[in-house]
Amino acid sequence: MTLDDLMNQAAAACLDEREGHLVIFTQGANGYVCRNAEQIDEKHALFRGTYRDCQIWIERLGIAAALHCILDHTKEVPELAAGRLTPADLLAWMSHSPSHLPR
């Protein structure tokens, strides 16, 4: 697996996690987060706050999913398995936009 493959897999994990949740408005700028499933009423809320806080909560779930994916597959990427990249190098590499679309 290449670093690019790993990043695409991590991005997919992030997207899947984020799309598994919804923010529902209640009053004004307030809302709650629930799973994107049949039961989307407030009594099944996973998080409550302003709309922005709810969005941040969901984004953090996505980031965590992406990082877990990277941690789980580190040994499959030669550059990471061999220790040729430091954590700072990896973060710097991850922070760049992709130069092409995934296949």
C-alpha cells in the first residue's frame, strides 16, 4: 500500500463516520447530534450544543476515524513500516492536498 492509498482509505473512513451522524436544529442556533438512522429524535441525542458545536463534534469523529485507519494500516506502507518518516513528517505529508483524484 502506498501513502496515497492509505490517505484515500483514511479519507473514506472519515467520510463514512461523518455521514453516519446528523445535526438536528431545535431552537435558534441550537441543535443535537444523533446517528443517521431511523431514530433521530432528541431523546436519542449523542451530543447537544450550538449548531457549530454539533458540527465540530461530528468532524472530530471523522478525524478520529481517519487517524485510527492510519494507525491500523501503518505496517502496510513501506515508508511508515521502515520508520523512514517521523510523526512530524507524516503530519506534514498528510496536510497537503491531493495532487490527483483517487482511482
